[in-house]
Amino acid sequence: MARRRRTHTMKILDWLGVDPMGWFLGDKDVASRLIQMTMIVSQTNDPDDIKKAFFGLLEPVKDKLPRIFSLLFLSGKMSSALLAYELHIGFRIFAGRFIGGNDMPSIVRTIRSYHAKGIKVNLDILGDAVFSEKEAQKYIDDYCLLFSELPKYGINASHDVSASIKISAAYSQIDPSNPDYSVGVICNRLEPFFVLAQKFGFNIYFDALEREYREIQFRVFERMHKKYGDTARFVVQSYFKDSLGMIDRLAEMRVRHGSPVWVRLVLGAYHSFEQYTARIRGQDIPVWTVKEDTNRNFRACFSEGVRRSLCMVSGTQNADHILYALKNGSSGTQLLRGMGEPYAFGALVPQGFPVCFYVPVVLTKSFAQGIGFLIRRVDDNTGPESFLARYFGRKMKGAVRTLKEGIEEIEWRKAA
């Protein structure tokens, strides 16, 4: 019943032309207040606390808010409980745009929905900030639970499901100064997860990490790929100045192991953090600080990966990068749930190009575990250099049209 209410409400919002992401664009003060309100709603159920925060944060900018908020102010004056109820429903709708489920039935529905459209799914269990070995073990246990339960719901190798893991979450004491020990602990801990993945025909990507863990990540990947073949897959961040070197190492590993190496190429996830860390340590900044340099490196890494016979998958929301990858031997396109749908359904899927959606999930009834991820998605969408921010709303149709025309040109060349 709750799921039908959420789906019905989302359809109403679509009919009204209301996209909550648009609320975070424009005025930075309004966006900041909305983010704070989102965090509060996700963390508390107390109606009085929610009402106090709602009026305290949003009443000063009431005239700048969308009209739909006038109804919420009216509800708040009538009843704290009514306001809290409506805000919690709104939060779940907003969270559901990006998060693919919070229990096995909802996750399975998401996988089946994408599969029916010919789309693969890459699952990522949120909550990867671990501070103890107990939390690290639970992180792996949750993934094992996920992969062991999916087949019981009829999800098998034909669905081509994959998962994204962070080795820093698999071992809370990961230590770059003692890589051999860290590699051994992490590999042992990942072993049952890889056994399940290979048994049921699923795949595992070693997700993007901070630079200081990258050598450990590569060595863990190398060991698991040697044992499990292309069940193990890798992510490369093109904002690192030495990303081409990583492509070279992966290509050499492919030759040594004699099995395909799949690489998802992304722009990068920790740009500000890498710069800050390098500065306080007195080190050279390892990432490109000019966006066009990162873009140029993305193209160079992708082309080199294809030339060296790696199975290259583009993992970006930038239409120009997607098109470049498609023109240069792409093995697939990965998009973010809640952000990449216009590209997938407006251009890629109709032309038969393989698409995978990155789908974060939680294994708790509450979406609160994913609040950090939601805030990052808002930041990604609304940043000054965000491709999606620049092409939000009607402009997105133009970006999709450009991508579609580029794809049609590729198809025409193939036919010729």
C-alpha cells in the first residue's frame, strides 16, 4: 500500500511538472536550508521538532520557495503531526528517486523493472563509513546476504547484476603503510562474497577510492581477478593525473591472467578532498584542477583502454563523454539512478546500446542510512560545473537530442 501511495504521488508530481531537484538550483541560501531540512526529516520522527525546524529554516525564505510549500506551511499551522507526516512522505519520494530499495522485495522490484527495459543494475549498499571491525564485517555480510537472497526471488545470471564495493569499508584498519597485511585481510574477508558472485553469475566492481588506498585496491583486485576472472572488475578515476598509468597496469594484468578486464571509467568522486589532503601534507596535488584537463584525460584513458583490449565502460552523466565512448569502442554505459534516465530512455536504450544503472540500496527500513548519498547527489546536480545543472529541465531535452543525433550518426556509419 505504501509503495502504491509513493508511486501515485510521483506520478502526480510528474503531471504537475514538479521536480524536487529543481528546488536546489538557483539561490544557494534556499538550497542550504532545504538540505538542512532534508537531513532533519531523515533523522527524527518528533513532530514538534520537525515543525520547529521547518518554520525556523524555511519561513525566512518563504517567498523564494515553490508554491507547493505554501500547503506545507498551512499543514504546519494546523497540526505538527500532519506536517511531519507529509514531510516524511516527501522525503521517501525524494530518496526513492535515487535509492533503489530498502529491503529485498523493493530491491528485487527495482532490478526487475530495469531488466524489463533491457537495462542492467549495479547495486551499492550505502553506509560504507566504517569505524570498527564489527561494522566492516557487517558491510561484507550485508553484500553476502544480498547476493544469496536475490536468486530466491528469481534474480539470476540472466539479469547480469553487479555490485560496487569499497575495500576501505571491508577493513576498518586499512593501512597504506602496511599494504601486504591489509591486502591479505581484505582478500580473506571478500572471499565468501566472490564465491557467491561466481556461483550465481553476478559481478563485483572495486569502486573508486581516495588515492592513498589505490595501491592496496589494485593489489586486492589483481589477486581476486587472478582467481575469479572477470567476476572481479575495476573502477578508474580520470581526474588523477596518472590514470593512464593505471590503465597500462590493468592492460598488462589482462595479458598475464588471460581473461577479460572490465573497467568503469569515471571522472572522480573526491576532487576537493584530494586537493585538501595534498596541501596539508605538502604534497603535489594528484588530480587535475581544471575541468577540461579531466575531460581530456577521460578521453585519453578511454581510448587507450580500448586500444589495449580492456572492456571499457563509461561511468559519467556528461553527454559528450558518453558519445565519445560510444564512438570509440565502448562496452557499455553506466548511469546514475535518478539522473541518467533521460539519456537511457531518450537515446541509448532505443538504439540498442547496453546500459547499466548504478542503484544504491539500503538494507534497513529507514532511508536515513542514505542521507549522505542524497546530499552528494544534490551537490553533484547543482554544482556550478555540473553538466546536469547546466542542462536542467527543458535544456535536458536538447542534450538528449544531441546525444541521440550523435548515436544515429554512429549507426549510419556502421551501416555505410
